Amino acid sequence: MKVRRCRENPIIGPKDIKPSREGFEVVGVFNTAVARLGDEVLLLLRVAERPVGGDANTVLAAIYDTAKGDTILKEFSRNSSDNDFSDPRLIISGGRTYLSSISHLRLARSRDGVHFEIDAEPALAGSNEYETFGLEDARISFLSGTYYIDYVAVSPNGVTTCLASTRDFERFERLGVIFCPENKDVAIFPRKINGKYYALHRPVSSLFATSDIWLAESDDLICWGNHRYIMGPRAGKWDELKVGAGAVPFETEQGWLEIYHGADRANRYCLGAVLLDAEKPWEIIARSAEPVLEPQADYETQGFFGNVVFTCGLLFEDNILKIYYGVADTAVCYAEIELRDVIAALAE
């Protein structure tokens, strides 16, 4: 697979982002949605930040407080046996899980798709009981003149997927929760198929420890049903632990092409491809045996959570996949892959 990584990678890093408030620092910007609006490329970045402070004995975490309508800080003692900091992404205290950072969605604009101007303020941030630990990993689907943004909302109530809409990326309307816990990695197809909206999603079974890709359909983008299993991890392969939708599927002559992510038992995340039938998207035509993009460069293997490449969005233009992807839960990168190379890999 010939992958053309941008020479300027990472194209956006923590140093490029202004914190949303005083006393915070940006620790990661990654897993961005992408769309075109006129002659601009728009990114809806996941920005992870944490409070600056604490000391050798104390860790601070930020939580959106619905009663106060603002973000508050919670303290955790490093010396308490009740607190577990072994995973840098989490704080486990007294049997409850908190996040070491809080995320919001930030808009970035570009004429050339590589050099971006980034808004100083969040486009969407925590504002209700489902978003107290933040907003993550948005995808954008353009349908009938409206951009629909689904995103992961995290709170003690669990991991849900919510929906918002906009026509201009200046005003946003929240449409509520569309998939209940534990569900994420939702990618809404960019056109109706036989009169129905379709979406890939990733429910998690705690009983059977499965993380598989499913398909759902809807009449209104809000209520989803007729759920169908699509595919799961493959023993002994690069996606043997879990899989989930990545970018929004796009249409080719061969069918719907979905660039998805998979992880192995060492938590190494790669991107693969699956081709779905154009009119029956629950039917798999082909699936890549090997990754189409895997962590190889230093900025992909090293960082906050290394050996990770993860996409939430791409542009398909001139038979080229223009992939915007997060690396090591730290930064945003850009790469291009010829469609013919991906299709050829599916045929192997």
C-alpha cells in the first residue's frame, strides 16, 4: 500500500491550540471530523485539555457541573490506594472512572487542506448531563444541505453518541442522544439508501467482551432500529481485539468504502478498509487482510498513547482518499492513498 504522508506532519499539534480557559493546558488534538464548505476544508477537532496545577501528591481532573453550568476541578490523591493512575487516559477512584482530560470540539479552516486557522473558542463543549466528561471523536455527514455531526458524549451515565446539525458551522443545533451506552464510532452514510438513513455503530458487550461493527437504519436520523451485525475482530490479525467505524463511508463504483480502525492485543491501532454493497450495506463484498495505514512514523508510534493511528474523517476527491487522522492521541496528521491501491488490496 503506497501511503503519501504529508511532509509537514503533524499538521496540527497541542502547541497550535489555545486552551479554552485560563489555568488549562492542551495535551492532545486528534480524531478530527472533516467536511468541505465552499472552497474551505473544515476540521472539527477533538481537543483534550487538563487543568494545570496540583503537586507531587495531587492530580486534578476537570468535570462539567450541570448545576453550576460550568467546569469544576476535582482532586485525587496520588498517595491513596483507592486511586489508580496506571492508564494515562483514566483515573479510577473508589470504583468509579474519571478522565484525566476533558475534550471539546474546535473548528479549524483551511484553503489548501494542510495549513489551518484554528478558532480560539470551542464550537461544541460540555453542556448537559451526558457531556460532563466531554465531547469526543466527531464525524460529519452532509445530507440535503445540512451537515450532521455525531459525536461521543462521556459522563458517569456512560458513553453515548449524540447528534448536532449545522448549515454554516457558526450556529449548531443539538438534537440529543441517538445511541445509548455503551456505543460509539457512529458513521452516518451521506445519502439515503432505498428511502432510509443508515449508520454504522459500535455497541460493546461487557458480558462477552465484544466490540463489533453493526448497522442501523432510521427514518429521521433520531430514532434508529433494525440493527444488524456487520463484522467483528479477526483472530490472529491486526484487528484481533476490537474494530470500529472510522471515517464516514463514501460511494465508489464498487460500493460503499469504509475506512475503519482496528486494534490488536497490544493496543496497536491501524486503519483498514471494508467494501459494502451499494444498496445492501449490510453485505460485505471485501475486507482488507492487512492495514491500509499503520503506525510507523515516530509521531505515530510515540506520544500520549503511542502506536495509534485513528481516523474520524476523510475527503474523497479525484479518486484519492485524503485522510485526516489522529496519532498517539496527541496530534493530527494527513495522508493520501489512491483509491485504486485500496481496491487492489481488497482483492488480495
